[in-house]
Amino acid sequence: MIEAMDRTKSRDVDGCGMDKLGRRSLLAGISGALLGGRSAALADPRAEKRRKRSGKTGATKPDTRSNVVLIVSDDMRARDWSGLPLTRKRLRDGSFYQNYIVNNPICTPSRATMLTGLYSHNHGLIRNAGDDGDAGFDSFVSLGLSDRTIAVALKESGYQTAMIGKYMNGYEVETAPQPGWSRWVARSSFDYTDFELRVDDEVVEFRGTKHYVTDVLGSYACDFIRTAVAEQPLFLYLSMNAPHAPSVPAPRHQGLFPGAAVERDPSFNEADVSDKPYKVSRNPPMTPEQIATIDQFQRQRLQTLAALDEAIVKVIDTLDATGRLPNTHIMVVSDN
């Protein structure tokens, strides 16, 4: 089991072990079915008190509602699926939604939609940062959205819930865990090494290249699955850095995808852009050096996804080892 430590110390975190592919827009429908068929007496102390007052005895029926695991990458493009070969292999019997459309192509508004089921024009968030009450973590809280997430509904119905990784842009590790989460492991930066996490009520530091953020978050996710009460369903929201810039791969993956490059479609480095908006038409064609730079960046993006690929498989294996896999909906999506 992973335990929180004093922020002045560092420690090693062991790695730990996905099946069906879904997309973010499916989560609201799944949660409706889960809540509609709930049997939460086992997890709800109020139900137990009612049972005692009624004089009824006997064991509570097991809660057989499905588990839900939502794994979110950060700024992953559809073409980046080539960086997740292990996951693609595991998803062969699942569903791949090629016409999936994001409500808002910005991190915070998109994540707010993901967790509340509200469109951006309804929840009120349209940016990642700013002081107009429509951007970032502070606005998410002030608008009351943190109290309206799927986690709040599921936890109240008897689910064990975990938020592991990125919550909203602007969240700081000094901030307390948000409502609805049984387990809270949140980051506040895009650093792949030398980072801090808010682990429930403590801030934990991870220093040195041996602590790679994708591996650490994956370990917390597997730990949550292993230690969750077997008789209760779980909801895991695992939100990773990869492949968001600065796109720093784990040392073991730095040589992968040597031939990867940005796709050369007809719009690539177009010679005549006079018909394009000013922000495009004012730019000269890219130089060979600039093209080499963006090709290298694409290789780094794919290399950062390799650790996510491994973490997804470990999550699947942990679900399998705990007997939860046959009754689990697993979705892999990007925030935008």
C-alpha cells in the first residue's frame, strides 16, 4: 500500500497492472445506469441504521453495480494512438469512437464537462486562466461545480472514488481535497520529474529521475484498486500528464519511435497561405531546422505515452487480480 510521507522526504513507488475502450461522453450515461440500479445499503451507514431500527436482521446483499475506470491523457491527438500499442492490443474487443467530438478544446472547460456532464455554455468555464470567473480551478469551485461532479453522486450512492492526477488547471497542492473523492492524489504542475502531489491531507515530494510522474500516478491508481473494499464498487479517475508539453519521456523510453514525424498532409508547410487568416498568412514557410524540431517534439510526445501505455496495462492487470475486471467499464480518452 502506498502511504503519504512528509514533504521533506522522498521515496520509491513500486509500479502496479484496461479492457474496454470508451469515450468521455459515455460517462454520464453509464453513471445514470449505475445510480439507477444502486444497492448501496452495504456502503451507506444511514441504511444500516434504518435496518437496525426496523429490527430486520441478516446479511446485506452484495453491491453488484459496475466499476468505472476513466483514464485521461492530456492534449493527445487521434494520431497519437500509435504511442499506445499495448493498450490498443488490450482494446481489440472494445469500441473505438472515431467521430468523437470534444465540447471545448481547452483543458479546464473540457474537464469540467467530463466531470459534471454539462456543456461549457452551461457550466460557465471557457478558459484555463483569468480573473473573470470563467477560468480554472478557482472558478470551478466558486461556480459550485466541485459539488456537482459525478464523484459526489457516486460516492453518495456507495461508490469508492479516487481522483489521481490532474484535476483542473490552477489547482495547487496546498488546497484540500475536493468533495466526492474517497482518495485524492492531485498534482499542480506539468513536471514529469521533481514534482509534488497532494495525497489526501499531506503534500508529498518526489525528487530525482527515479520518480517519473506517470509511474507514480499509476502506482497510486493500482494501490487504490487493491485496497478498495471488495464488496463496494469503485470509480477511478486517472488523469495523466502525457503527452502534454514539455513531453519529457521516461529514461527507459527515450529511444522509442525513432522514425516518427509530424504528418505531411497537404496543409503541411504550405507555400502559399495568402488565403489564410492573418496569424497564419503573416508567417514565412518553416525552415528545415524548424521542421526537424517539430518532428523531434512529436517523437517525444509518443515516447511520453509509452509510460502511460504501461500504466494502463498495470491498471487492467490489477483489476484482474482483484476480480473486478469482468464487471468494470474502462474508458481511455483525451481531455481535448
